[in-house]
Amino acid sequence: MTWKKIIISRVDNLGDVVLTFPLIAILKKHYAGITISFLGKSYTKDLIKTNLYIDEFLDWDIIRKLPVKEQIKIFQLTEADIIIHVFPHKKIAKIASKARIPIRIGTSHRIYNNIYCNKRVHFTRRRSDLHEIQLNIKLLEPLGIAQLFNLDEIPQYYGISKIEPLPENLSGLLSSSKFNLLLHPKSKGSAREWGLENFSQLIAMLPQEKYKIFITGTIEEADLMKEFLYKFQERITDLTGKLSLSELISFINSADGIVAASTGPLHIAAALGKYALGLYAPMHPIHPGRWAPVGINSTFLVLDKECNDCRKSHDCHCIRSITPEQVFKKLKSFT
């Protein structure tokens, strides 16, 4: 049987989308001429548009507001042969089933997938020792792709190549003689954070003649970092709340490196081959074995201990115990 179109469903955050991209390139490599539609959130659209292998974006934030009959009709009009539920979502699984998409792939550990998916892959993400990218790729098993890719093979499969040129007002901020370093202190609540005090100490350590420092984040995060940003206003360039997603991607692509927790910008930088240093808590399932940045110049820091004491608190002592000296040492190895 010849398949013509596959929908990839991943309606969560930026980093999750980046870690789904290799699956798409692998599909394109194995099935020449296949069309890929990506069902995602509105705010991830500009990231998804950069991917060489994605042919169409389906905006879940628009579709989900429609009456159910119209949702089903939209799925039918795609004429998709296959949908892969990379991010489990009961409502989407039900719609795809009602739209009678012939092959509907999901994991077997979601009860509703036993109703709505006719191809189920047996694994659990929470207890697995595999990286998120590898777990995503396991969903290709029903399509005859059973290879477990090593992480050092992954960078060639990201496909982030359709990047907008950086506007002059932003490109002019970059230094031609210094290491252009992005610090991304916050995480929108998606990861344990290293803390502003640690970032403050790191900034104080970085030689001004070697590093140009940029702080990135959302406008909401800028409000949370007012004192921090004011304290270092002479030392840093504050980009918080000032970049669109497309501009942020272009800026990361033009800069040299980033330090961040497990966030979208970290994974974007890793995929673009930038020096990406991730800071992690040693706790399942958020540990670097599952979520480390994967790229040709990526690395991470994590304490060699169990972090169960911090499990019920978002203020994680273990990630905050990574010292600024350790981070500075890693950065020096980049330059």
C-alpha cells in the first residue's frame, strides 16, 4: 500500500516540537514523496515553519474551537492515510478515529488509545531510559521503521533550515569579536530553574572583553526579573519580551551559545548546532537522560545524586546546587 499523507500530532511546547522533528525527517527518508502535516499549537507555528520536511501546518488552537462535526470534517479533508499521536491527546485521538483516518498510531499505555488507535506501540515514557527523541521515533514501528537511532546520529535529522533573516536592528546587537551568549533564566514553568542568584554570579564571572551577554524570555518573565535586569543593565542586553518567536529563532541562529534549563530555546539552539549548555535536576522523568539537548555542540550539567526530596517543590535545591563555577568552566571549554 502506498501512503500519501501523514499527520504528526504534537500540541504541546516548543522544546517538545523540536524533539519531534527528527521523526519527521526519518519518515521522509524512508517514504519518498510522502506529505507531512503537523498538528500543533498556534504559538509553535513559526518554529514548525522552519522545518524543511513539513509540508503543512494544522492549527489545533483554531480547530479545537469549532463544532465537533467541523473538526471531523477538517481531519477528513486532509485525506491523511496515517496520524501519529506523538503527544497523547484524548480529544484529537477521538476526532481522528471518527474521521476514519486509516492508520492511527499511539502508545498502548493510554486507555483511550485502545479505543481510538488501531496501531499501538508498547512503551511508557515515564519509566523509560530512552531520550524523548528516541521514544518519539519508536512510534514509527508500525510503519516498518524499527531502528533505535543513537543520539549522535540525531543532529542530521532536525531539518531546521527555513530561518528568516535577522532584522538589522537585531543583527547590529551582535558582537563580531566576542562570544555572543544567551542566558535564558526562566522556563514558563516547564522545567526546574537554576535561579536568578546563580545567573547573577555567573554574569559577574564572565570577562566583559570575551562575552557579550543577552537575556531572553517572555514579557511575563521580564516582569519577574525586574530587579535582576536592572542590576545588570550595564552588563547585559535585555531582549526579554522584545522578540517574536521567528526573531528569537533567527537570533539564536546568529549567536554563539546559550545557557538554560530544559526549555524550548535550549533545544532550538542544540538543533541549530550552537553551544547549548542545559542545566537539569537529577529527577525522573525530567532528568537529562530523557530531555538533554541533542546537538553537535550540546552538553549539560546535573548533580550526581537522587533528587526525590525536591519532587513536590518546583524550587529545586538540586539544580540550584550546580555552581556558577561549574557553568563558567563549561563555557570556557566552548571558547
